[in-house]
Amino acid sequence: MQRCSKCGGNTDGYKCKQCGQEMFEPDPYHPCGRERVQQKYAACGQAEDNCLC
């Protein structure tokens, strides 16, 4: 299990920080760009850059 780089909490899958699409694995061909797909924090459900914790 990986940890959120902002708050240290557990992550649960991946999420695009721009459009909000959730995924199990990072999609290298995501329409918003693969650099916007980040780990999703389990507690708040946000991508790492948008972590609310």
C-alpha cells in the first residue's frame, strides 16, 4: 500500500487531478495527460495534489 505524499495516509487507486476520473491503474493514454493521473487518497477520495486532509 502506498502513502499520500501530502498527508501520509493510505492511497486507494488513481485519480485524474483535472477531470476526476478514477482508475485502478494509471492510464498512460488518459485524455488529460498521464502527468495528471495521481494516486487517490482513501480518506478524502481526492488526487494527491487535491488532498483535503
